[in-house]
Amino acid sequence: MAQRNKLWANIDWVTVMLAFGLMFLGWINIYAAVYNEEHSSIFDVTQRYGKQLIWIGAAVFLGMVILITDSNFYLFFSWPIYGLVIFSLVLVLVAGVEINGSKSWFVIGGDLRLQPAEFAKFATALALAKLMSSYNFKMQKAPSVFLIATIIGLPPALIMLQPDTGSAIVFVVFFLVLYREGMSGVILFFGFLTILLFLLSLLTENFVLLILLFVGSIIAFYVLNPRFKLALSGLGLGIGLTLLLQGVNLIAGNTVDFEWIILAGTLISMIVFVIYSLKVRMRRAFVIIGIFFGSVLFTYSVDFVFENILQAHQQARINELLGLQSDPLGAGYNVNQSKIAIGSGGFSGKGFLNGTQTKFNFVPEQSTDFIFCTVGEEWGFFGSLVVIGLFLALLIRVINLAERQRSLFSRVYGYSVASILFFHFAVNIGMTIGLMPVIGIPLPFFSYGGSSLWAFTVLLFVFLRLDASRLDRLV
């Protein structure tokens, strides 16, 4: 009895209340989003709000079960849990049901839908924490890097086969966890550089980006070896070769596209710099050369990725976000209606159940991906600020709890929880106000759906259980 009382005393009830508070507010807003006058009772289980109450009840029960389970269970069974989820991701490709173009769901009894991809984030967090806390683990060693890449990369690879790009992208946030645990900031820099190159490749012509990369490389050479003549000669070499090749091209009847002339001129110039770097043993120059060639390859692969890997509606949404196309009745419809709904709420909102944009179904997926629209329209800027404040309070609380952990396992898992919650929170709200592409991921504890609610509950409450035992044994 004393040990149980100690357990309950050590649980961070502030975080528990924040999670339950968001569940309650989510339920109220789901009721407002899909309100049906013929089924006005919020407890009507034939409607989404009634079903959500059942999911919330099950989530509360699940959370309590997790809290009374021995904390070492999650340490010892990390690998079996990860393996079970991987198996479910494979099984759903065979036995799953296709909904909205993705074969991502198991349907049980006609009404209950389970999405393995939601639980994959929790399982990956456990497996990563288990690996990084194992004896003699060194992140800098090649075998460790391979294992980390496999653990993080396998679930999204399987999820992409469904295909569900939105759920797969979430796994990128595990790099934030690795950075906290000692991963070089250079890798994080390359990650941001990759995103920047991807966007620039879509926004500009490849030959313009190629020129920028070449000039940037010449400047970097000058920083490493401050010889103005060398930098100037490199720039002149690139320009001279490009003009020479274009001259030959014109004589031959202009048979080659000018973009490929620029590519040939810059590549030959960089090869000359490779030879020079070998001669003077300027090893750091090879980093610049490697970045240049890698960037060029990536730039020319973006078109293939964009056209062949992303789905048509995802391409359209990205083009709409970047201003490359305007389709207010097609790809941009969801976001436009979302912004209208949120903007119409003003400071204090239209009032509970008085939202016209949501009540008349102008906003698609208004109880799931676009649930924040209901908050903005009916509760206004003030209500939106309250909801955002609760999410930020939850995130800050989880980070503080992660920092006070004594074991590496609990800390890695805690930062995984914070990173996943942050990504969902930032992207979901970002896409409702037009700052992010619409990738279809739920708002934690808020959006309608049993799978996402239970997955976030498991994710958070396992960490709360680990935190409650931080002064005891292994975890």
C-alpha cells in the first residue's frame, strides 16, 4: 500500500490534467464541428461526438493501466513492442482496408478503426531509447549510426507503401532527439539545407540554383584559403568554360539546352578545384566540394521525387502553399475555407454552436485535421490563444520532465515524446492557417479518432510512468 501511495504521489498530475483538459476541449469542439440538431445530445453514440466520448473513456482507462504497470516493463519489452508494430505495418498492407486512398487501417466490427502508423511513433521512441541506453553504445560509431537509421527509417518506409506521406514525415523529428543526445549540429544543418534546397528547387529554375551553389562554393574556398586571385580565377574559369561551351553549342546549331551548358561549366570548374586541393593538401576544401556535388545531385532529383513519390493532391497543396498555383476551389479549398473560418471568429468568436463555416460544412475534415478551425471561429483569438497556451504548457512540461530524468532510457524517450507532440501541434495548426502544406496529421488529444487519441495517450502516459519511477530502479 505504501509503495502504491508513493507511486501516485510521484506522478506528475499537472501533465495528466493538461492532457485530460485537451481531451475535454477537443470533445466539446468536435461536438460543435459536426453538431446535428436531430441528435443534439452530446452523449449520442451514433454521432462522432458520442463516439469520441467512448474513445476518451477508453483513453483514460488505458492511461491508468499504464500508470499502475511496473515501469521496467517498458524497458524490457521495448524490442518486442517495436517488432509487433512493424509486423502490424506489414500486415495492414495485406489485410488492411483502404480509406481515402491509403491502405492504413484495420476495421474491427464495422465501426472501430485502428491505424498502426499512429502507434509506430510510440514503438520507435521506445526502441530508440532502448538502443541508445544499451551498454557501450556510441552514437559516433558506424554500426550505431546504421542501427539508429534502421530503427527510425523502417516504420516510415512501410508507412509510405500504404501510402500515408503525412504520418511518415513525422519520423523526421527523431533527429531532434539525436541532436539533444550529442549528434553533431552539422547533420542538423544539412537537414535544414536539404529542406531549403528542396523549396528553392521548386521555386526557381535549376540553372539559377546551380549558379548560386557555384558562387557560394567559390566564396567558401576563399574563406578557407583567403587568396582573392584563386577565388576570382575559379569564378572566371566557370564563366569562361560556360561561355566557351555555349559558343560551341551555337556553332553546332544550339542543340544543347543552356541549363546543361551551365552544369557542364560549373562541374568542370569544380573538378579543377579538386585537383588543386589535392595538390596543396587543402583537406577542408573537400567538404565544400562534397556539399556542392551533393547539392547538385539533390537539386536534379527533386523533380523526380516531386513527380513520382508525392501524390497528386500533395503536389497541388505544396504548389498552392508556395504560390506556384492558385486553385481556391481545388487544392487550396481546404486552407482557404479554414482561414475564412478562423478569421471570421474575430477576438472573442461567434459563440458556441454558432460557427457558420463549420456548421454548414464549408471546411472539410473539420472534426479531424481541421478541428482548430472550430476553435478559431467559435472561440475567436482568445479561445485559440488558450488552446495554444495549453499545448505549449504541455510541451514545456514534458521537456522539463525529460531533463530531470536520471536514466538515459527515460530521457531519450521523454524527448521523443516532446518532439512528436511538437511536430503534430506545429504542423496541424500551421496547415489550418496556411503556413504549412496540408499533410493530414491530427492535433494531439484534440482531433476526432480513437487510434490517434489512444496512441498519444500511450506515448505520454508511458513517459509519466517512467518519470514517476525516476528515483527507483533501472528506468
